[in-house]
Amino acid sequence: MRPTVRFLSEQLVQQIIAEARSVLCQLGVEIHNPGILTLLGDHGARVDPAKNRVTFTDDIIDGALRTAPHSVKLYDVLGRPTHDLAGDNVYFTPGSAAINILDTATGTTRRPTAADYVRYAQLVSQLDHIASQSTALVPADVPQNIADSFRLFLSLMYCRKPVVTGAFTVASFNLMKDLQVAVRGGESELKAKPLTVFSCCPTAPLKWSDVTSQNVVDCAKYSIPVEFISMPLSGFVAPVTLVGSLVQHTAETLSGIVISQLTSPGAPMLYGGSPAVFDVRYETTPMGAVETMMIDCAYSEIGKHLGLPTQAYIGLSDGKQFDAQDGLETSMGATLAALAGINNISGPGMLDFESCLCLEKLVLDNEICGMTLRLIAGIEPKEDFPALPRFEELLASKHLLISPHTRRHLKTEHYMPGRVIDRANRARWLEEGGLSLHERARREVDRLLTVYQPPELPDRLRTDLTKLMEREARRYGLDRLPDTGPRA
């Protein structure tokens, strides 16, 4: 039996959805995109162009929910299937778009470079329990105009896993789409085997900017999956109660679903978010707060009720160093998310309110992900009945270390963590150097980067991707791409 956790009754789920629909149909949302205002108006929404406000109808919402797909499949750079985002299937991906990287050798943060991004991509390519990569760092050594596309370019060059990404400008989308088309060999091939998920974020409360709403439209046109990242802040730009914040999250997400499905019925998408409670003492948005985790799990229940695949930013920490707070907040969030059956769990590697990436934390979080995946596999009998023969063997042999039953089931029944987790007795731990968690994690990062093997991309494809990126860089005054270390 798969263990689960739930925070909402079915009655409460239905009531939250009903209230969110009421908000959309009576108050509406603000959308700063003339084309989308026209699209919604053509389908029967009431549009006030002077105020950029749209009031929905129940028919529009119902129609969008009817065409919204119930699953999203992803494929790696080589075209191999990796994700079936549906039901209670669980996958982990690192957090996204950190503007800092933590140097654990000095305990200080700094702006990341392209070389830092490459090390991250090389590392995540080898973490078995993290199924996808994200554009996790924003390199500071390229113009902001190409920061989005350059991150995706590096991800495709150095790691074969699918990419959770996004565009912070309308202009950057075209190159990001072209990079994916180049990998797949055509637009129809990309539609058949999606390679990325784009994060599209409404602004709280109840607003879509021109950029983010256009991203929804552009992705829908090319069947590029999106994850809607509604971010209500409880007690600040959302009601202080968790239920009130869930009503707002539902309304904002439903509005994104409508935009997507009116653009292209059946366009792939995830019911996601990155909400938080607002800590009035520090004026911060703690992702490691238990109430934040509760909202994430609860809105996933709402998404599942609507028959949609789900996503959440959960399983990360607000700590500033690689320390015990990281483990506490990350493991609690990852465990709750897995038990809630959130399909795409974003967060590993992240610190400091999603603004900082730590490579050592990423390798530790990989172990947390492995443990939670084992947890949700549950407990099932494996040749355990009848029990009598096993215990007769135990009494005769005094142990079952080399029993055929043990050898058949040991590796699937027991999760075996890697080098970062210490399970030795004290004498052996001392004999092997008495290393702290911090030291073990640093060594594991170094080891994985040493043994890294690049993805098996054809030379022609590497050349094509590089030419696309170099041409875009020259448009913004960059004569050559930054040095990223040894060639992939």
C-alpha cells in the first residue's frame, strides 16, 4: 500500500474551487497583454480594456478544464522517456533561477558564472534520484538579455535530463524554442517528445504581466509544457488563512489554464505553484515554513481533484549555510510532497528563499529524494508468505545474510545511500577520516565532477546549438561565449 497524506476533505476542496470560480467570474483578473484580452473577449469573457481587467464565465472555465490534459510526458535530450507526470507519480528537480551560489569552502555567497552553471549541470546529470534538471543558476557573466536562453543552452550541452526552465522576457522565448527544435529535429518532433517545462508565474494578487502571459500563449502554440507558478503570500498579498490563500491560488491558476487552453486546446501543463506564508517578524517568505508546505500539499489535492498533473516548490530551505536547518526543512518538505503525490517536486539544492544554490546541498538532497522515493514505495510482501520456511532457515543457519531470499530482495527492499550519508560505526568512521557531513558532501561533489561523462550528442547538434547561441549573443554585444572550462 502506498502511504499518503491529505490536508483537505473532499467537501473543502469543492468549496475552495467554487469560491475561486466566484472570484474569477465576479472580480476577474488583471491581464496586461492586449492579444490575450482580445482572445478572452472573443470567447465570451467580459473585458475592460481601460483597466486590463477580464471577468470570466463558468462556461469558459469549464471548457478549459475539459480540454486540459491529465498527464504530461517528458523525454531527455536523446529522446528517451523519463517522466509520466500523472496520478501520484513523483519526480524531483532542483530549484530554479538562483542569483547566488554558496561557496562552502569560504561560507560566503557570490554571483554565479557560466563555469559554475556547467559544474551544476555536470553534477545533476549523475544524481540518480533527481529526474530532471532546472535552469538553476543565473550566470552573471552574460548580458541579461540572453541569460534565459544561455542557461538552457548549457543545460542541453552538458546534461541529458529534461529541463525545467522559463523566460523572463518575451524576446528570449524564440531562441529557447529554437534550441529545443534543433535537439529534436523539428517542431512536430518536439511536440511528440517534450524536452522542457516552462514556469509561468501570475503576479499576486490576481494579475498576469505581459511577459508571463505571453509565455503561456507561446508555449501552448508549440505544445511546450508549462507549470503555473501562483505565489500568494499568506497575510501579505493573500488572505492570512491557509484556506483563503488556497482560494487565491486556485483562482490564479485557473486563469492560467484558461489562457493556455483557449490558445491551444490540449496544451500540456502542470497545476503548480510557489506560495508561502509571510513572516511579519522578518518580512520574509519562508519556503521552509510548515504552513507553506501545507499549502503546497493542499493545492496539489485541488489539482488532482481537477484531474491535472501537479508541481510544487517544496523540499528546500531558507537557511543561509549548509547546516542542520537545511536538512530539517528540506527533508520535511520532500517527505510531505512525496506522500501528497506531487508529480514534479522542485527544490533540491536551494537555500535562502530560493535565491541561492549549493552544490553540496544538492548531493545531500539527492539522498533525501532517494529516501522519500523508497518511503512512498510502501511495504509489500516479497515471498514472505508462508513465513514458516524463512524462519526454519533462520533457525538452522543462525542468519540470513546469504539466503537466496535476501539476495533477491536486498537491493529493492533496503535503500542504500551513497557516500554523503554516514552509516559506519564510530571506529570505522574514525579510521576512514572522521569526516563531517560538510566534508563528505564536498568530496562527493569533487568526485562526481571528476568522473563526469558528457551526453552522447552528435557533433553536428553541438555545432548547431553553439551557432544559435553565438548568434544571439552577438545581437547583445557579446563577441564570444564565456569560458566554461573543458569542452563537453
